[in-house]
Amino acid sequence: MNRLKEFIDSLNMSAEEFAKAFGIHMSSVYRYTGANKKEERPLPIELAIEIAERYNLDLRWLAGENVYKYRDSTTNALAEIYSSLSDEGKKELFSFAMYVRGKEKGNG
């Protein structure tokens, strides 16, 4: 599977949502993820860097290498835990994370 598609799917985002988040056209997302086989294109390095920086991804992972997805080891551990959960567990963890984030923003 294309790593960009895998990542977008892990965010539970549509191609349209992802395109809006990065200010690109939805058709570009389809080309970069391989969904448009006729006009498939490699992910531009500038966009890859922007995605990696925004989400703390390892660029080598995004390029398809067999390395940790995230640059930070704590994030790697959290990602591994998250990946091992059922869909219900993922929803609960996400809900708790949103609660903690909201609590921190209220105290900040």
C-alpha cells in the first residue's frame, strides 16, 4: 500500500479533507496515493516535508522504508499501542486524548 494513503487512512480523513488541510487539489491527493493509476505521480518533496513536520513522521517511512513511522520514540510506542487496539479501543483512547487536550488548553 502507498504510505501516503496508509497515513491518510490512519487519520480517518477523506482525500478531500487531506487536500484542504494542505491547500492542494483533491485530484493531486489521488495521484500521490496511487488512486488515479493513469496519472499517478510521486509525492513532491516539499509536500512530503510539510506532512512529516506537521505529524512528526519520519520522511524515510513516508518514502516507504522500513523504519518507525514517527520520529519520536514515545510517539512510536503510542502508535504501536494504538495500532494494537480494537476499533472500540481506538475510539476510547482518542476520546480520552481529546479530553486531556481540552483540559490542558483550559489550564494553559
